[in-house]
Amino acid sequence: MNNTPCTHPERQTLVAFDFDGTLTTTDTLIAFIRFTHGLFRLIWGILRYAPWLLLMKLRLYPNGRMKERMFAHFYRGTSYEQFVRWGHEFAEKSDDVLNTQMAERLHWHIFEGHMVCVVTASIEEWVAPLCRRMGIDMVVATRVEVSPGGLLTGRFSTPNCYGRQKVVRLLELFPLRQSYHLYAYGDSRGDRDLLNFADEGYFVKRGHYSKIVCAKTMEQG
């Protein structure tokens, strides 16, 4: 059963949503690669990096490093202008990846006048256009590195916005923690630090959310 949170009129209210698996029903990195490169090349890339993907799942290889390797495989040398264009085109054709059940919760927060942002490990260039379609202007995401010649280097210019980095990046935007009441929504262990940091953390599973007492709830999910 979903919980109806109380209001805190004495402070501003900030809401931080994870993106993949929370506001969407899928991993948008995979969806974006398929959109830009096709299914065959996506499958080939996954097979090529299968050993590292397995090590990542076993927590023996860093999540951010694995993602950067995959990103470089598909996008190193791509013009940044083209990459941005792909991001907008992807957003226009990807309404089917949005989680309609969580969209209701999102719209409730917007209706209540809360400040809403997305904090995600996914890449800003395709997340931000999708978020704007949902009415969200603030996006905290992993950023890509661009060469002086305007090409993607295949590296990230920020740490992968995952785990503790979600809290670090949120505090860069909103450093006065005592000045706002924070809601957070996430669906994986990569959101655990953010949910624990919030006044009210909600674990999302199959479009439903439940308030957590501690992040161990996420490991059980």
C-alpha cells in the first residue's frame, strides 16, 4: 500500500527521483544504445563485455567503470552535436519507457508546488529531454566528456552519479540541508544512500512505492 506523506510547511519541500526503473520501466542506457545503433550492435556490445558485466553484478568490478567502457564502445568519436540530437529524438519517441504509475506520484508533487529534480546515473543528454516532457527541469546526471574538437572522448567528465555520488551531487545544488524536507524515490541499491539521506525515502518496485525504514529493504527487493 502506498503511503500518503505529511506536509512540512515550515520548510521547503524537495523531491529527488531516481530515473531508470523509477520514473521509467527500463534501463535507458540500453534503450538509447538500441535506438542509436540498432538491436544487433547492442547485442554484440553486450556479448563483448559480458565478463565485465558479470563481475559488476558480483560487485567485483566498479559500476561506473563498466558503464564508461560500454559508453566508449558505442559513442567514442561521435560528434557531441549528433549525440545531443539523438537525445532529443530518443525523448520524442520513448513515451513507452515512462512509468505511468510513478508519473501520477510525480504530478502530485508538482501540483503541491514541491521542487522536483531527477538524480540519476544515466546520461544528461537523453535524460533531460525526457524529464522536460514530464515537467521536470532540474536534472542531476552523469556528464560526458567532450574533446576540444567537439567529439565524445568516451569518458565521463563527472563521477558516475551512482550510490554516494547521488547525495554529493544533490548537495552541490542544495547545500543547506536543514532548509528543506527531502523526499526520495529509488528502485535499486544504487539509490540506497540517497534514500537514507532523505527525510522520507520510498522504494519503488513494479510501479508501486513504499516508505523504507532503512536501506536493507532495498536488498530484500
